[in-house]
Amino acid sequence: MQKLCKYRFYWYELDQALKVGEVTALSCIQDSNPLEIHSGFISGIPIVNVNCKILSIYHPELGYLEDIDTTGLEYCLTLTDGRKFKVEAEEEPGKVYSFPIQPKAWDFQVLLEIL
């Protein structure tokens, strides 16, 4: 079964990394509709682990992405055409370095195959 999920950055190295094609267990907010991928910043709400394969990652201003690496205090995003760019995740969350697009919001749609 495929499920379209909501994913947004909460910064400070608290977000889950995503990679298209990866089979993983994602922590999600229980009973959220649409299903929302959990951030470590959110607390006090029920969480459920979802075993899945990541089919696609989409951002309305950036298009489709291949990978979101949330390791460290600069997130690294890879577009499907291979271009990569860094996003500040601590001092000025959301600031983009050396890339022509500065998104207004960091909300993504992630298509999962639930296993």
C-alpha cells in the first residue's frame, strides 16, 4: 500500500534522514492524517514506527529530491538531477548556501510503500 506523508524540517539535527529507494523504519505521528513523519523536536504525542520503502520526496519549489541528509548542523539536499546544496539547520535555520532557490517553507511530500 502506498501512502503520501507530510514531512517538515524542525532543524537542529532532529529530523530523520530520507533517501529514495531506501527500505527503513520511520517514526511517524500516530493517527495523523495525512501521516506525518516525526521530528525529534515534537514531544508528548504518540509515535508509531512504519516499515516502508521511500518512493519519492517532493518539495513544491525544489521539485523532486533524491536524498535529504540531516546529519550535522547543515542539512544536505540532493535533487534528482544530482545537484546538491546545503541548508543551515542551527544558527539561521532554513538559510540556503550557494543555490539559486531560497524556499519560503520547508514542507515536503514523501510517498512511501508501506511494507
